[in-house]
Amino acid sequence: RRPWAERGWFAEAETWAATALHAAGCPPSQPPAQRRTWGLSTVWRYETPAGAYYFKAAAHHDTAGNAGTAATAHRSFLFANEASLLAGLAQRFPDHVPNPVATDPQRVWMLLPDAGPALATSDDLVAWEAALRVHARHQRAYAGNVAELLRIGCLDRRLSRLVVHLDALAADDAALAFLDPPRRDRLHAAIPAIRALLDEAASLDLPDTLVHGDFHAGNIGLRAGHAVYFDWTDACVAPPFLDLVTFLDESEVLDAAPGARARLREAYLEEWQG
């Protein structure tokens, strides 16, 4: 069971969030509204005289025991420690990530200001291009700084790690039992090709850096003329261009603008010249 399915959890979390909002000078004007709850997170929205704020809690477990840091000791089983990560990113890019009002890295709780309307609702390709270029600059700023990214809560998805995970998956009978025999056969047959692609990607010698992991226009807000990147639950250390793939993927805005994807791709890659 997730923590938010336990008796008493809601009252404890609501007290924590309300106390933090009062301390920040923006007391909630009404009880929170639940925006989403599922197996991986729960999200509430608070209305205050200073605008909307969001409380988010993510699923997690203790992977490092007492020896872990705040960023790693209670990391999600799939995801980065977003509570810790946001605090770290906000120190470097305060205008471009939600600066947390409060975080609890151990419980992976965070209280965040509203990021503004989503980029996905805008058909202004200038705004789309600016958001993509700024993200590329943030990635360049972290290029090669693996230790810092791991310290603040990113997961390790470097190619060398993916090769190890691929081999482990191929031998994991418990995981493969979820696939029917034809799909297991397809996976095993594909592993040499996947390994070859990983080797090819490694030969490009791209720097490992910050990767959002779920980088699409629905996870980018527009606030005071700035792109604000949120929902960093999938953040990791990996080759940078993975984020370009998800940004250019499914979008009615890009489908309706001929040449939009090529324009955005060129803009992003331009930031990596030199």
C-alpha cells in the first residue's frame, strides 16, 4: 500500500502543507482539492491569496538504509527523489523550476507554487523554441557534473548502467514471466540489436548530464515570460538528447504547424554546437 492509502496519512500531510503555507505568508483559503492520486503519486491544489500551490507526494522506499543521504535514502523505486532534486535545481535555475515552499526529502513531499499555464496549450512556436533552447542550456551547464546530479537526487541512467540493466533483464525470470512466450522471444531476439545501439550511442561521446525524462510541453509552464519545468519525477543522469525525443513526440500544436518539428530540432541541436 502506498503511504496515502494508510489511515492518518492525509491528516498528517495536510497539517504539514498548511503549516508551510502559513509560514510562507500564503495561508490556504480553503481545504485542498485532490487533482490526482494513483499508485505513483498524489497531488493536491491549494488556493491562497498569493495564488495556487501544489502538494505532491511520490511513492518511495528505502534503498540505502541509514547510510544514505537525504536525496537517496528514500528514493522512489522507479523515480528520482523529486523533493530533493527541485531544491537543488532551484538554487541554480530559480526562474525555471518551481522553487519549493517546503520539501521533506525523506518522505518525498514537496509544496510548490503554480508554474503557470502549460506550454502545450500555446500555439506560439517562438515560446516552444525558447523553452527548448533554455532546457538545452541547463543541460550544458550540468554536462559532465554527474556527482552533483546524483547527490541532489537524479537516478543513474548512464549508458554503461543501461547495458548492465539490459543483461539483468534478460536473465530475470520473474520479470519476464509477465510477458507471454512470443513477447519474451521478441525481447530476447532484440537484445543484441539494443546492445549494439547502446554501443553506437556511447561512441558519440556525448556528455552525461541532466535529463528530465518526461520532457513534453504539458510539463512546462509559462510564468512571467519564463519557461518553468516541472514534474521531475523521471529525472536522471543520461545522454542529453533523450529529452528532445519526448518533446517532439505527440502534440496537436506541432502536428498543425508544418515544419515545426524540424525547426525545433535544429534549434535544440544548435545549442550543442561546439
